[in-house]
Amino acid sequence: MSKQPNIMKDTYIALKDDLIAINESLSSLLTSIQERPDIADERFDNWHKACIDINRQITEDIIRVAV
């Protein structure tokens, strides 16, 4: 009996990897903006901190959703 691929797990891993890549791109963009004091303000710092938290949660498989 051949083992069928675990489609749910493969999809989860692919989506997780995509989310990590998107989050890293956004974090990099926010870092670049923070280097520009003429356009950066506290909001960008807060968003960057949120990206760091999101990355930690995704890589630890802990997702918190506020409703």
C-alpha cells in the first residue's frame, strides 16, 4: 500500500512559508522606512514590532487572532 501525500500538511507548510516570506519583506520595508526620519514616525516602529511578533508566532506555530 503506497502512502498518499498529506495534502493538508503540505498546504499548511506552503502557506506558512509564504506568510513568513511576506512578513520578512514587510519587515525589511519597514526597517528601510525607519531609516528615513523625514517620513518615519512611531507607527512604523509599532508595525515593525508587530512583524517581529508575527514572525515569532508563525515559526513557533502559535497564532493569536483577535476578534
